[in-house]
Amino acid sequence: MYEDKLVRIKNINKVSKHIGKDVANTLGIPLNELSIYIKPKEIKSLLKQYAVRKDEDYMLNTVILQKIYREVNNWVLGIQLCKMSAEGQLETRWDDEQNCMLFESLKIEGDDEDGEEIL
């Protein structure tokens, strides 16, 4: 049976920056703008939160790394959604039934139901 072994992080700062670069590339965010959304020290904090601690070392496996990556990705997406709402590009409302924030595209006068412009 496949066992996902833990590996020691040699340099947590480098791993933090690498995760940030990967998320920026995946989301199409220029690397120099990534710090608007999340800073390496915040990614480092997530690494410390999720990693397994053995003595003085932090240990990761692919499952833990995927959780951290997903967390950073969701963090950036959440900030992007909030920014778009603040700029008036999205409608935002709280849904008590689902217990979450909902983001919807705004209906613009002259648009049909699909958001396509009516000539």
C-alpha cells in the first residue's frame, strides 16, 4: 500500500515563497502583485499551522502540502472577490440558510439574463 512519507522542510522561507509563486502562476497574478493578497510570512504561518512538528523540524507530505496550497489559493480568491465587491463589480449578500457569503455579478441596464449586452 502507498504511504505518503513525511519530509523535513529545510528552509521554511523558501517553501513559503515557492507556494506563493505557484498560486500566483495558477491564478494568473503577476508575482509583484501577490503581496497585495498574501505575504510570505502569512504563508509561513500556514505552513507552521498544518505541518507536523518533530523535535525542531517541520514535516510535510503531499496531503499537507495540498491543504496549504488550497488554503493560500482560497485566501487570494477571497480577497479578489471582496475587492471586486468593493469596486462595485459584484453584488454581495449573506445567505443565512447556507451560512456563507454569496457573490453575484451585477445586472447592468441593457443586459439580458445571461449578462450579455442587448443592442
